[in-house]
Amino acid sequence: MNDVSAHTAATSAIAAIRRLSGLAADRVHVVADPDLGDGFRVWAADGDLHVEASGAGAAVAGYAAFARRTGVAHVSRFGTRPVDRDLPADVVVERRARLGLRVAYNLTVSGYTTPYFDWDQWEAELDLLAASGINAAHVTLGQEAVYLETFTRFGYTEDEVLQWLGPPSHQPWLWLNSIQNFGRGTTRALVEKRADLARKVIGRMRELDITPIFPGFSGAVPPKFGERNEGARVVRQGLWFLDVAGPERPDWLDTTSDEYAAVAATFYAAQRSAFGPSGLWAVDLLHEGGTTGGVDLGEAARGVQRAMIAADPDSTWVLQAWLGNPRRELLEAIDLSQVLVLDLTGDAADANGGFLDAKWALGILPNYGGRTVLYGDVAAVAATPKRWAADAVDNADAEPSRLTGLTNMAEGLGNNPVLWDLFSDLAWADGEIEIGPWLDEWTTARYAATDEHARAAWQTLIETAYGPWRHDGTAATPAESQQAMAGNPVDAADFGKELATETPFAAMNITDSSLDVPVMPAGSTDSVIAAIPSMQANQASMVGPRALPYPEDALIPALRELLAAADSLHTTGFAYDLADVARQVADDAARAGLRAIAEAAEAGDVGSYDERVAEYLELIDAQEAVLRTNEHFLLGRWLDDARAWGSTAEEGDYLAEEAKRLLTSWGYADSTFLVDYGNRGWSGLVGDYYRSRWTAWLAQIRNVLTGEATTPIDWYRFADQWIRGGTRYASSPHGDLRTAAKAVLEIAERLTSAK
């Protein structure tokens, strides 16, 4: 790093630290020097902040570490607060990275969280990434411009490619080779606006030492590619999940062929022209299904790598370790010195010999679909440094470990800030993190004070919601959910009957043994309120344990303690956490409330049934009241962000519809097995969509009890009608959080005490 680049790095770091801290520019002093190693040293003198760091990103991470260590400020999701007191002159925070690569984002984040971010949101997000020590991140924003430029040179009209691309909310799954031609596609104006923003985002990433990981060219092509390009060998891929369920996958161009090499060269040239160099390209063959159609997988992989190296001789192929991939024959066929494997769950590296001699990053996959549920094994995360310490001992007389980095592969980012921050801290950890002291420091900085009630609440949460990833409790998928996932109407007249319908997902018979790799259970047990209505409803999404790992009333003490702290704690982080815990308490209590309804229905007691239904809907209304008090739990904000990207009112409404679709039916009639995969505890979804489903279903069950006729409900049609409805939802918070949270507490205590 020469003097000019060192000055530029310091300038970038100071700007980011100012945005996070609120300190004036002349109070922040940064020296960027790569000879310091990958890390930082931070202290205060005469009221000013001083940072020595290896680069701009490390300097921002250094500020965040100093802020939390001293409690003068805090940098965190849904809880960043500026410096609000004098900087202490007796504290020096110095750390060096234990692993050199820290990767952010599952590709799905660009659907479940960021598809409609504007620059202000991206700027805040990139500051947070830098503060978290991230130095590489997946970028799909604007990349559709590359596909558009490429395929209009291979026989397609612009309109055909725009349709193939789909809307921003669903484009990640085109990059993952899972879907195509979604909805009404996209527009040229939207592609250009997103590409313009992407250039700004990527520019800031580079300023903060965050290397973008671009999507590479996997061979996915629009329909009829072979007909329009003579000699091209194209393989049909069938349906998304192992050709059993889901939308139709895009066709695959044989990557061993000259035709693939020509398209890939055009693709990489267009990408470099639009967004500059990267050197890190993400491509996954056979992701969640697909077929090479008889093409040798090793040869196919060599074709992909040849194209990357032709575009950039120093490039690195980034692969995901997920559901049995990357296959051994693929790894054995390619140059592993130019490969990085992201182990999504941290399990695959120990299965079947791991990744041979490829560099790899140890990951966690703490949520699916960006669902709002308290979840994350903090003890396992805190103990992660044992993994590389043990590896170093085990390999003392062998080749050095190829463990290179860490990667947080959450599918969405709108949840569980404690887990993000703890996992990020592993980058600097010398050994196992002690949860008690770490949590004391984190809560004190987040809440701007030490509070015994808040700390007691978090002790309860650590012992319950943030317990082990895996647990023994499981339950069956209710018949009504199976029917809805299969795309069939559901009739309350079948209440109590055994139905034989099996979900397409279950028909895939995905098990540990069939994949020859340990598979972490698919995230948490999520919301009953968000579930397809059933007297046996146990979670909303198709995958998960379907049973809580703790008693239904276990989080009530945490909510009581947070309410006891509410008079003295007033930070945005505290407000978020209070709302989030109240939301979860309502979700948990709903299980007891639903069970009471079912018992009344089974007894044929209409009077008791009506009382229990009223109480259940009261709980849903109380949860809605909590959620509307916080900007991070508002459906209206999500929809307004989507609508703002439209060049016309009509396009804005279309984007908002598809943003609603992602969270509810997920897709169209070919995607019913994905219903509620991206469910959220958000105001608007809870108080309108989820409540209206339960109201409709519970009325049908009442008809059964009173001997009246029932009307089968097509839940896909129900969702589609709601999606296309023009209802507007508040995008600014309102209401009193403490009052709303107390109402949830009172109802939850009543419901769970009667269990």
C-alpha cells in the first residue's frame, strides 16, 4: 500500500466511522498500514479517536470493537447508536484476525432482504459489513444487466430476456439455476437503475476492502437456446427440486462445449465492462437438483473453470457445500488451488473427506427464508474456535489446514442481531468466546447501560430460544398443510380424518444417508400464527422440526424482565429486542391457544369453541399491535421500498405484488409446496393476511360443529387474491410498545397457564 492508497483507505474509514459514530471528522484519526497485519489497534486521547489498521475495513471494525468494549456506542443490526459520552483514555482495543476471509450473504439475501434497498439502506448495510469484519460478499444486484447484454447477442430479443430474468425479488433463484420466466419479468428501465446502484454499491465495497463475489456463468440459458444457436448442446433440467416439485429450471448449456466457452467469454466480458473485475465467481452445478444429461460432471466442471481462468487467470471459483455438493468427482477434476468452498452449515467439511485440498470457509445457516423467529445456537458459535485449534493439533505433522475463513450463510438478514454479532466476533477470537462476559458487554453497549433485568432476560433467552441447533422434538406435517402444499383445496369437513396426501418435498426422501452428508435440520420451528390453518398446525414453512425445543411459556420470564427494564432503557436496540421477544412470546402462546380451540372442537362444545377462538384472535391482534410499533416489523415498509423502484405506478404495483408473493405463496401455482417458506412476523401480514386466513378457517370449523355446509378453501387462490389486492399498509411505526407488549404478556400468561 503506497502513500496515496493509504490516504484513500484512511479517508474511506473516517467517513464510515463518522456515519456510525456521529463524531466530527477532526476527531477521528486513522492510519492505514498493511504491515500491521490483518487487524487494528484503537484508543482515545484528548477526546479524539485513534485507529491504526491494516486497511479501511479493519479500521471500521476496530471502531466497532472499541465502541462495544467501552460502551460509548454500539454497531449492530437494528441497534446502532452513536457515541453519547466521552471517549475513555484508558482503554486500548487491539485484535488480529484468526482467519483471513470473512464472507457475507447467501445468494438468497438479495431476494429475502435486499432486493429493493435504495442507496441509503445499502450504505448503512455496507458500513455494518465493514464493522463486522466482512471482507467478501456475494453481489447479485444489477447482475441481470450481464445476462441481458449476453443473450441479446445469442439470438434473443430484449423482451425475451427481460421476461426470462423475472422481478428483483425472485432473481436470486435464476442465478441458482432454479427458476425462470417468473411473473411478468422485469423492464429495461429497472435493469438499468439496478445496475447504476450496483456500481455505486460495488465501488463502496471496494473502498471498505470488501471484495464482491459475482455470479459466474453456470451454463443456464433461456428456452430454445439450441434452436437459435446451431450446434449448441442443451440439456433440459426439469423441475427445481430433484425434478419432483417446483417451477421449471432453466436449460443448461453443456459446459464442455465450444458454444459454452463462447457464451461464457461474452458473459464475463460484459460483467467486467459493467462492474469491473472481481476474481471471485460463484457457480454451483446441480444446485438442489438438475442433471448433466450424460455429460461427465468432472469434464463439465473443467469447462466452467476454463472459462473463468480465460476471463481472469487469477480467478477463484466459489462453490457451496450444500445437499451433497460439491461432488467428489467435481473436486477431483479441477485445479483446487483456484477454488473456495463455502461450507454452509459447517458440517460438510467433515463428511466423505471434506473438500480435498481446496480452501474452505466454515459457515452457519441460521435461518431459512429470512423468517422472524428467535433462533441460533450461541454456545456452538462461541465454541467454534475449538474447531481450528483442534485442527491445528490434529494436523501438526501433516499438511496445514485449508480452513481459510468464516461465512454467515443466513438466507435473510432481518433477524437475530445477537447471532450475527457473535459469529462476526469469531474473526478476532483467540479461543472459545465466554458467553457470559460477551453478553454482558454486548447488552451494555446495545442498551447504553447495565441493567439487571435486561441481563436476566437474556440469560433466559440464551437457555431457551438460543439453545442448540438440533433437538429431539419433532412433529408431523398436518394434513391441511400437506393438501395446501400439494396445491389442493382444503375442506373443514375433513376435520379429524386421516388424509393420505404427501407433500412433494417429503416425496423427495431427502435424508442424511441419501445425501451422504450431515444435513442440519432446516432452521427453527417457526410461527403457528403464520401457518396454513389447521387444528394441528405446528409451523408455517415446509421444513423444520415442527416442535418447540422449549416449553411454550419459557420465554415469558424474559418478556417480563424486559418490560421491567423498559422505564430505564431507551435505545433503538432495546426497542427492537423488546418487540422481537414479545412477538416470539405471542408465537409460542399461540400453540397453547390453538390446542385449546382443538380440544373444544373435538368435544363439540360450540360455546367453549367460540371463547377459545376469540382469545386466539385477541392474541393475534396483540402481536400485530406490538409489531406496528417498530419500523423493522412493517410489511408496508417492504412494499413501499418495492413500489419505489417502479418507473410507473403500474410497475410499482407489480413489484409490490411480487414482494408480497415471496413472503406468502412464494410463487405461482407451480410453487405451492413453498407456501409460507418466507413467512414473517410483520405488521400487516399478521393483522391482515394471517388473521384473515384463521378467521376463514375457524368459521368453517364452526360450520362443522353446528352441522352447516362447509366450503373448501384453495389457499393458493386465497393468497393470490390477497397479493393482488390494493390494500396499503403503514410504513411508519405507531403505537406504544410497552402497552402492546404488556397486552401480549397478559394473554400469553392466560393461555399457557391453562395448558
